[in-house]
Amino acid sequence: MTRPATILLALVVVLGLAAPSLAPNPYDHQFRDMASASPQPGFPMGTDDLGRDRLSRLLYATRVSVLLAPSAATISVLLALLFSALAALPSRLVAWTLSLANGIFLSLPWIFLFIILRSKLSLNTDPLVSVTLTFALMGVAGWAIPGRAFTASIVEMKDAGWLLQARAAGLRPWRIATAHAWPHLWSLALAQFRILIPAYVLSEASLGLLGLGVADPMPSWGNLLRDLQHPDVVQANPWTLAPLALLVLVMICLESLTPSRKAAL
Amino acid sequence: MTPVGRESTFASRLAPGRLALGFLTFIATILIGGFAAAALVRYSPGFDVDEDVLNPHLSPATIAARHAQREVENGLPRFYLRYLARAAHGDFGKSEAFNLPVSELLRHRASISAGLLVRGTLGGLALGSLLAWLSVWPRRLTLELSAAATSGLLLAIPPAVLALFFFFREWPLWLAVALALLPRVFGTARSILEDFYSSPALLAARARGLGSARLAITYVLGPAAPQLAALAGVAVVLAFGSLIPIEGLCDVPGIGQLALKGALARDLPLLSALGLIITSLVAGVQWMGDLTR
């Protein structure tokens, strides 16, 4: 299952990255006399209600999702590593504050932050700004999940026998951290990174469907799914289901490559 | 870990230090959530508009004095304390979009969301646990694979898309909430059940010839109860998270739809109140969950 999933994912990533070369038309170009056109030569998936080529928009949307979900996951993991490193300090107050901050971040309803962010952005906000803000906020808001795993691991390491032996052998703290602690944390960080990617892909899709994610005309899988709110459009052109099919396919591939949370911890 | 080991872990969770930390986290979360809510209202556009400027009966000196007084009163720390005190009495201000007190709006819509939430959570817990049980207890590969495939497929579909499908088919929406919850419940419940299923205590009891039902109740469901209760708490939070897209897209007049309408109308008093209430709920449920996990 792992190999087909990897191949399929690689194919989707290549499609996304090569969107500018593969897309027959610019993603935001309106063919005003071709609004809601059915599939035909020149528009293999037809056009949307504004006359934009569906295939080109799907290719560009793939690029947005496959590039930015891992970027948001990277932000979360880096922030989590940065904050969790404080758990290595001998102070109990620092450990307590870290636990408190973690609990608070896990409790705050982040969907409200997205709602408020969108309500603060003006209607003519640059799409690039909205896409960057959406994924950056996802990355910042998500640090607490990997943070909890890193903190637990660092606290466990502090009491480990090998650490005492390394100290007794006269190794400097920096050497212990880089040669012994980091390899363990690195594998944990990779596992957390892989867990966060599908979570962010799905989050963007849900936000986009509500109109709270990436702003038009920039396409994303989330805002392309908005067509599903009109069953008549779906019935007239089944290609409107293509973004959902691609999303489900990518999610299944990502899940099959994702370590279980238990194993990651 | 053996059931005995788990019981001792559970007891350590209830140690006074842990209880105090959990309670402090709960209070701090509410205070920070409240501060964020108050700051949003305080710095919302139009908050500082001074209507005195337009009053021809006031002298410039009076206008300046009143403006200075308002600035002192509306400084963030004072405003925050006033906001919290009013919120504690159920006064969350007036919605700009609906022109009604926020508390009244919440009262009208809470029962609709509560119905969807309770039925969806119970359904998700029942279906997820049943699937987890089927994939662990009978030890049949076909059942294990079918359960994993069902859960994997449901995890790959955004809850809002699932809800739209149910909405257009005119099927009950709580079932969409339950199906969105199913894979999250399934993963954790299966992991909990697997731990107990392979415990030495259960293997010894099975070797003594105990019946399946007794084994399941005494060595799996009983010891796993605290963790399953924690899972129920998490399920409530997850189901609540799915209410906003589901109610917003499927035209259900509940709290989730109110939040979405508030966002689209840039109704900051309403959003702040909802944010504060939901933060309190989530923090409370997580605290209870942490105690039993």
C-alpha cells in the first residue's frame, strides 16, 4: 500500500508544481462567452460560472494545497521544537508555564481566529496575502499538538539512564543535545510533520468551502469545493466533483503513509 | 500496560498538583480567551466614534473633557475587567448584524445546536466504538480491513462535504456529524481496546476459560472506562468544531450558523461572545478529559 500511495502522491505533487506549464489557460482568465460551459475541446473539464477553465484552476489549486500544507506543517513543527526545547531547562516553573501554554493553545477555538481574520481582511485583499495568512495562521495555531509530543519526549529524556551516563562521562550539554537527543527528536519531528500535512489539507478544504480560506480568484481545493453547494451544477457537469475526488485520493495516500499517532508518540 | 498500571496512572492524574495545574489551565484559558474577545471589541472599527462631536449644545471644552474621560474608561485593562464582569452576568453586548442582545440570540439557537451535537456525538461514539470493537475483538482480517477502510474513507472526506450530501438527500444531519466523528473515535478506541486485549491479565483469564462476555466486561470495558470517558469528552469538542461548517452550509439556525453569519457581517461583539463561550466549553471538557485520560 505504501509504494502505490507514494507514486500517486509524487504524481500529484508533480502535477501541482508543473501547473503553469500544464494548465491550458491562466487560472483567473474569464472567457465571458463561455460561462458554465460543458467539457469540450479547449476546456476538457468545462468552465465555471465566471467562465474560468476548470482544469487550469484544479491544477493551480493542487499547487497551492501541495505546497502550502507542508509549509504550514513545517511552521508548526519548528515552533513546537523551539518552545519544547525550554522543557530541557532545569526550572520547574518553565516546565509548568510550557504545559500551561500548551493547554491553552489546545483549548482555544481556532476556527474563530480564521473567522475573525477573514472578517478583518478587506474584500479586495490580494489573494497571495490571503493564502499566506491562511496557511501561516494554521501553522502557528497548530504548534501545540506536536509541542505536547516533543515536551513529553524531552521530559522523558531528562530522566533517562543514557543521559546520566553521558553526563558522568563528561560530555558537554551541547554535545549531548546534538549527538544524542537530536536524532531521537528528529524522527519524532518527521512523524509529527507527516501527521500534520493531511490535517492541514483537510482544514483548508473545510475553510475554503465556507469561504474562510484562500480568497478568489486564487484557486485552492477548498474554494473549488464550493461548487458542491449547487447540486444542479454538479448534475450538469460531473467534472465539478474532480477536486473532491483528487482531495479524497490525496488524503487516502497521505493517511496510508502517516504513522499512527501512537507510534509517533 | 496492564489494567493495574492504568489504574495507578489514573490515580496519579487525580493527584492534587495535577488537579491544580488542570484547574489553573482552565481558568487561564478562559481569561486569555476573554482578553482576546475584549481586545477585539475594543479595537473594532467604529468603537471610538464620539457622538458628542456632533452635538451643537456642547462646548469644545466639554467635548474634550468627555473624550478624555472615555479614553480612560475604555483603556484595554479597564474595558477587559468590565467586559468580563458583564459576561459573567450573561451580558455579552448587542449584536450589530441582528440588532438584538447577543445573549438572546444565543438562547434561541442553543437548543438547535445542542440537539445536533448530542445526537451526533452519541452516534459517532457508538459507531466508532462498534467499528473499533469489531476490528479488535473477533480477530478476523476481513472485519479489520473493512473497518479500517471505512474509517479511512470517512477521514478523507471533509465533514462539510459529508453534511452537504446528507442535506441534499434530506437525510438527518446528525448522522453526518456522527460519520464525521466516526474515524476520530475509531482510531483512539481501537488503540485503547488493543492495549487491553493483549494485556497479560486478559490472557491469563482467557486461559482459565472465562466466557467472552465476562472477559470483555471485566478485563476490557471496565478498566478502559476512564479512557473511553475521556474520549467522549474529546468527541464533544470535535463534534462542536464540525457544527460551524455543517450548520453554516446546510442552513441550520444554530450557534454554528450564527458564528458564520457574524463573521460575514463582521459582527465583532457576537463573534467575541461566541469565542469566549466556546473557549470556556472546550477548556472545561479538555480539563475533565485530562483528569480521566
